[in-house]
Amino acid sequence: MDLPKIKQLAYDLMGSTKSHEWKEIGNKYYHGLRVAILALKLRSYVLPEDDSHDDILTVAAWFHDISNGKENHAVEGAIKAREILAEYCSEYELNEICKIISVHDDRYSDRAMFSDYTKLHQDADHLDHFGTYDVWMEIVYALHHNDTIPEVIEWFQNTSRKYDKQFHAELNYDISKIIYQEKREFLHSFGDRFSVEATGGIWLEDQLLKTYKA
Ligand SMILES: [Fe+2]
Ligand SMILES: [Fe+2]
């Protein structure tokens, strides 16, 4: 596969559009690039000897959310990707790429149904939504929806914690769960600090006072 050409195609299709009105321009293009890098990184830990599908994982990541924003975007996206990529990939590559795209958000079916490559993609896709990206999304969402500071604090303190266990359980590999756990700890710590500073407080005030000499 001619990766530079296919990447340019992804940019032409997604680089200046957005999947939802309130999100930033190019959101699915840049998400795709990050997921591709993450998927290969996870692959190097989970299947260190097997780089046979790295290009397939990369292209699947670039295009997996091509239909995001539509109902059943995974299945629709696989159909669209097959059309778009037809002249750039072999039949085998197309089948593998579209197989990944068509179930990339299926976190409920029996995982024995999925190949390691699909599961690696699923984890990379999921992980990209956490950590600093959580913070970015919440701020972008809040600004577009005219949310107030107390509402954002509420999101950090309660809503953001609601699905911790579920998201953890949805990941396929131990390495993904470890990365997720660290990202969650960062988010909660950021949220705790935001909740203090956004209400006029001083973060770690007691510790700071110990070093203060009047
Ligand atoms: Fe998706
Ligand atoms: Fe995605």
C-alpha cells in the first residue's frame, strides 16, 4: 500500500471537516492518526514478533471513523472505506481493513469473535479518548454548549468517574488497562485541582504553607 498517498486521501476527506458541530475541525483525521500510532505501539507489546498487519492497522485507524456522526458509523464506515480505498489496496488488505472498521466500536460481543488486530485497534481507539484528551473534549464541549464553571466541575467530580469500571472492562489487553488506569488517575487529579482553583482555592495549600516563611 502507498501509505503517503492514502494518508493524503484521509486528510483530503477528513482534514477540514468535523464529525459533530461542537467538535474541532479535523477531529476525526487527527484522531485517526493518533489511533494508528497507538495501535502499532500496543501491537509491539502484545505481538512483538508480528508486524505483518502494521500497514493494515494503520490504514484501518486512519479511516475507522470516516462515517462518525451517523447511526451505526462502524458498519457504514466499512462500506465507505471499501469504496474509497478500492484502488489503493489489494482485496486481502481491503477485507482486513474493513473487518476492523466494521466492528471497531463493538465492545459487547464475545471477543473470541475478533482477531488480535481488531482488538488492538479497539483498545487504541478507546485509549485515545482518555487522559489529556478527556480534558480537551470537556472544555470544547462546555464552551460550545454554554456550560458554566460549576457544571464543568460537576463533570470532573461526578460524570467523568461514572464509567471508569465499564471502560476498564471494555479494554482487551492488560497493557491497555495499565495505560487506562494511569490516564484515569491523571484525569481525576486534574479534576480535583480544577475544582479547587476554579472556586478560588489554592491547590496543595497546606504543603505550600510549610515552605512559606513569613
Ligand atoms: Fe468510532
Ligand atoms: Fe474512533
